[in-house]
Amino acid sequence: MKRDLNLPLEFRLAAACCMWPPSNDRAQAIQSTSENTIDWPRFMRVVNRQRIAALVHSALTSSRVQVPASIKAELASHAQQIARQNLLSAAESVRLQSLFDSAQIPVVFFKGVTLAQLAYGSLSLKHGKDIDILVPPGLAETALQILERDGYGLSRPAEELNEAQRRALIRYGKEVALIHRTTTIEVELHWKLMDNPLLLRNVDIHSPTQDVRLFDGGGVRTLAETDLFAYLCVHGAIHAWSRLKWLADLNAFISGHDAAEIECFYHYADTKGAGFCAGQALSLCRDFLQLKVPPSLASEFRQSRRLRRLSAIAIDAMVGPDAETELIARPFATYRTYLAWFLLGRGWGYFLAQCRNFSVGLGDVLCCPLPSYLHFLYPFLRLPLWLSRRVRYRGRGAPLRAPNRT
């Protein structure tokens, strides 16, 4: 990790534990950082905030660092929970693919257990909370009905939506979250990957796929490597890399590739409109996780003022004042990351598309449903509704919820 980042010691140790694959470099980074006085309770808060408990547990277990027994026990407990959750998610992913295949609905699984297997070769290291599924936009409502008949109930953006709200959600949103009433497994059903169509051009349900074997006799489809790399970079950038886990997973995913392949990944992402996202991601992997970035790309990144700015935004979002405070708990911090979205793409087309996205808020559409012929009013309602929420929640982000309507 770069020494001039001036990061909290506990965060630096957590980041060292996320280096992949296990190596002498990782062991040395962990050892040299832990030689300082570690505030172990604070370290544990950092680990939980960054959602990297299983990675940290694995790294510290294989190191010679003296860790307090209580911290060891807590890390072990979290790691076991993550492994159990991933095994349940893997089994459910295989079952859901069969369910959608039977209904003749194309489906692609991404992130989650498929990424865990591709990045780490194991289901025991990557933190995950849900199953992400991509379906065609025209079949989103049908897919939603299939999940509801299968025992899943709406969770986000609301626990109940009427027909008009469902149509508005599919028109203006890109995903819906559901929780199984019996197993409590969470599924995020996506019909598009990004709100701005120019940020990840032509990466969708029709993109090339690969099969990922999750266990003997069970596997699912996910995006092909190049598209998956581009998506992971954009996903992290959209969230300003506010959790170290996203960066660690991306780093592990590409760590098995040589410099030429990493350069090809970057240039492919650039053709999809995700060049700045990929440059930001590779720069952060280099700075935090000692990824060996090809010299030609490293030079290009250093010369880009925009990439330097994006990296600074991401470091602030990921670490902040103490590396343990959630981004949403920092007043107006989430809105600073939203403004950074304008830096992620190129050209007036991207800028105007981003302005259109900001002019209509999904929460406004769901909470204040209007007839379709009055939808042109939403951009005019955006500012007063936003201000009312900011006053109500004192600058902090509020959960998106729509009222129950019949």
C-alpha cells in the first residue's frame, strides 16, 4: 500500500489481509503493519464496516500475528456464517436457474457466489448477502411474478407495490429486491445493469456468458470474463468503492491474469464506456492491494487528472475519517459520490443521460404516482421533494420506501 495515503493503521492491516493470492508479499505486509500498536476493537469495527471478515480471518490465521483471542473468535464466527450463507446461496442459485429455464426466461447470475468461485476458487471467503439475477427487460414483470409464486416477497423499494407502481419501477428503475418468506434468502432481480445506458454499453442479458460450477452437479451462468470485469469496475465506481470488499473481489478476480490480459481487460472496458471506471479500479487495486498494473497503463493513469480525482473520491468514501463509519451516516457524503458519477463517462451524450437520470427520482415516482400523461412533471417535483427529505433526515440518506397502496 502506498505510504503517502496516511490511512488509519487498522485499515492498512485490513487491506493487507485482502491482498490476493496468498503470498510472501501479503505475509510481509501483514507482519510489518501489525508490528505497530493495533487497536483491535477498532480493527474489528473496520473489518465489519468493510465486510471482509472471512478474508481477514483466513489471512491472519495463516500469519504469525498475535491476535487477541476474542478477536480471533469473532472473526471465526463471521467466517463460518459467511461460508454457510454462500452455500445456501449457491444451492438456491442452481435451483432458481432451473426454475427460470423451465419458464423459458433467459437468466444470468452475477456477483455473489459466481464471483466468489471465479475470484477465490472457494465459497468461503467472499462476503455476500443476496443473489443477483439479470433477466430481459420485457420479461421483468413475468420474472417477478415467478419469484413471488415461489415464495419470495417484495422487500425494496417497498414491501407492497400496486400495478401502477410496478410499471413505474420497471420503467424508471433497474432492480427490485425480494426475500424468501421461509428461507430469508434475498434475491435482487435486475432487468438492466446500469441506469445510464452509455456507461456499460451493450452489456446485458444477451452478452456472452460462461458456466460456473458451484458444487458437484450444480452450476449457473454468469457474464463472460471481459464483460464481468467491466461490470465490476462500473459497479464499484457507482458506489465510489465505499466498501473494501468490492475492491478485494475485483483484485482477486484479475490477480490470476498477466499484465497483457489486464491491459486487454482495461481496453475492452473502455470500448464499453467504462474506461474511467476501470482506470479508477486498477489504480485503487495497485495502491491498496499491490496489484501489478502494466507500466503503460500506470503511466496513463498518472497523467489523467480525472482519474486522480476519482481515486481521491473513492478513498474518501471507503475510508473517510476513521474507516469504520458507514457512508450513509456521514451527512451529505452520499451526494458527493452522486456528483462523481458525472466524471465516470465521456461526452455530452453521457452527461445528458446522467442529467435525465437525476431529473426523475425513483422514490418520487413511487411515493407520488402520477398518470403516465403527467410524468413530464417529475423533473419539476424533483428539487422540492429532495429538499423535504433532506430536512426530514438531516442530510443523511433515507431508505427508499413507497407507501402501501391498493
